Amino acid sequence: MPPTGSLVCVGVGMTLGSHLTPLSRSYIESADVVFAATSDGIVELWLAKMNPDVRSLQACYREGKSRADSYREMIAAMLAEVRAGKRVCGAFYGHPGVFAGVPHEVIEQARSQGYSAHMEPGVSAEDCLYADLGIDPGRYGCQHFEASQLLFYKRRIDPTAYLVLWQIAALYPIREL
């Protein structure tokens, strides 16, 4: 008999309420448990209006604890509920597959254990960037690099295409003056 638990990781978008797709909303509403992977308590309260069992993953972070350990704890929490036969929804800020390793890893592990697991997109920072700047990546092409990848691996830059560098502040933290 196949396992009964399931997992879906959804994106809640960048702007509270307005970027959530109807399909992602339905997964949040119909889940047995929703794990909130957002850094904003307001988003968690908003999610709780759609589902009575919302559990924050923010408690997995602690001062002095490695991010890798925090991520393993998040994955373990979600998989425990999947293994218990529940319909689990992980709600992630923006798009769950962009700069977020946990959704990819938990889906891979759930599938490898025989559970149904997939991802639903959300409006990402990239989507908002195109709208905010009024650019079309199809016009000249567009290159995207995470900043450390560009520096450490000496990627080639095409000067005729748009260039987007992500997470620059992670390399050079902004300090107060």
C-alpha cells in the first residue's frame, strides 16, 4: 500500500496577499498542517486565517546554530508530519524554489521515501524586479548570478545582456555609519 502523506511547497509571493496564486491558496486551506517559512509574523497570522494549524519554522533558527542544522530541523519537522499520513504544505516567502534549499531537499527526500511531493510557484523577487524596472529580459537577454558564484568561479559576463547579481549584501554586509 503506498504511503498516504503528501507534501507541497508553495510560494506566498513577495507582497502579502496579492501574490498568492489561487492554487497555492487552496493547498494552504486544505492542508492538515502548514509550515510557515517566512521571516514575518504578519505573514504567519495571515496564513492562520486560511488554516488553523500553521507552525512557524522560525524557531529552527537560533543564535550560534548553523544554518545547515536549522535547515535539517525544518526538513525533519515537515517529513515527520508527511510520514504521519498528513497533507503537509510548506509556505515559503517569494518562490519556494528560488534561493531556498529546504523546499528542494524536503521534496526530494519525500519522493525518495515514496510520498507524493511537488512545488507550486510564487511571485519571486526576479518577477518584481522586471516589473519595477520596466525591463523585458527577452529584449537583450538576461544573466543572473549569485554574487559569490560570480566572484569565486569567474563567470563570463555578456556585456550586451542585462546582468542581475543576487545577494551582494551577503558578501559585504551593510554596516551602520
